[in-house]
Amino acid sequence: MRGRVTLVGGGPGREDLLTLAALRALGEADVVLYDRLSPHARLHHLAPNAELVDVGKRPGHHAVPQSDIEALLVEHALAGRHVVRLKGGDPYVLGRGSEEVIACHAVGVPVEVIPGVTSAVAVPGAAGIPLTHRGVSHLFTVVSGHAPLTETELGHLAGLGGTVVVLMGVNSLPSLTAGLARHGMSAEMPVAIIERGFHSDQRTTIGELGDIVLTAGRARVASPAVVVVGEVVRLAFDGDANAAELMQRAAAFTAVAT
Ligand code: SAH
């Protein structure tokens, strides 16, 4: 039988956020190559017939280089296996899924892509932050914080007037916030950082553009985390005292300003 690859978006890490299509693919898999941020705690149960391979990456410690992952995918598929590549979130949102699809196409291996719940939207939601809200923000932009943004990009982002969502943004938070401020974003623009979304130790840290670097440093905020910059953060509700305090201050500010 001819092998094939299924790229599966595993969602933000909680098993019940896997899709039915993802569960079906896992159930049929001969091999699963899984990432650190994918829901992998009970893979032996979800993919009972599969060999499980951890290709997880930690920031700064690339467990298995991308080129090796692609070589593994192709190698297993050419040996006639059904390979599931289980990724965190959605494969096509800052997840290098398209590179893996291209690698399969290059050698004629059939590949299917199953979308997943992206952390860019779901993790803010888990902290009670909607990315859009009528009258507050009608657009959002998802940005990678992996490499520094150019001045042109920062200028456009600051000028858009919508919600900015940053993945892989903990280390680059100082350059991002300074860049947005330099391009005219208000120092009082609310910012939220949600660490380990959907896990039992999920935590939200809230501040403003002008002080979030200090606040995040004090709280020892660490990856994986989603950063949200925008007025929608004022709508946050997760029972978090800091969020409540921020909203009170925002309400007082609005009352004085109008
Ligand atoms: N394709 C993925 C994103 C891959 S980039 C998706 O669609 O979600 C990896 C980044 O995603 C992390 O650095 C972090 O910014 C974010 N992320 C993924 N899962 C997360 C989680 N459960 N909690 C917080 N951030 C998460």
C-alpha cells in the first residue's frame, strides 16, 4: 500500500479541542511525529497502532531540525506508512506546515492537511479576550515575534487601529512595544500576555504598552505565550484581579475624558 502524510492541526494543547477529523487520522496512523505544543499526553490511546516520535522543539533548543522532520515524514511515507504529523494550533499559522506539504509534493507523497484551532484566536479567548468587538476593533493581525519586525512593518501595525496578536513574542516584547510606541501607539494601549493557554496553570498578565515589559519581567512571563495588544484587552474577563483593576482604571479614564 502506498504511504501518505496527514498534517494535523492539534489545537492549543487540550485534547477536547482536537477535531473529529484529527481523531480519525490519529486512529488510522502508523507513525505520529508530534510537536511539543500539540496535545500529546495520551497519544498512545488516540493513536493505538502508531509508533510515536517526539520531534518537539523548545525555544532555542531545536530537538529535531525542520529539514530532518521533513526527511522523516517522506521516509516513513515512502516505506508505505500512514504518517500523521501532529502540530500545535493550525498547521498553516506560523507552523511551517506549508514547508512540510512542499517536501511531500516534491517526492510525490500524497498529503492532506487537517486544520486546527489556532492559539492566535483561542488562547486570548481562553483569557476572556475577544479579538474583535463591535465598536472597539474590527480587525486583527497575527504576527510572529520570532524575528524583529522592520520599521515599515511596525509603522503599518501601529497605524492599523486594530488588535495585534503576537505568537512567539515573549523574547521580542521589548523591541515590539518600543517599536509600536515609536510609531505613535499610545503608551496606555492595553496589552495582555497569556501563558500556557488551556493548561491548568494558564496565567494572564495585563499592563499597558508603556509598562508591560517591566510587568512581564517582574512576573517572569515565559514562553509559550500569546501577546495581545489592543483596546479589546479592556474587555478581558477571567476573574483575574489585574484585569478587573485595569478595566476599572479604563472606565475611570473614559469617564474623565468624555
Ligand atoms: N501553529 C500554531 C502556532 C505555532 S508558533 C497555532 O496555530 O497556534 C508557537 C507559538 O504559538 C508559541 O510560541 C505561542 O506564542 C503560541 N502558542 C501555541 N500554543 C499555545 C498555548 N497553549 N498557550 C500559549 N501560547 C501558545
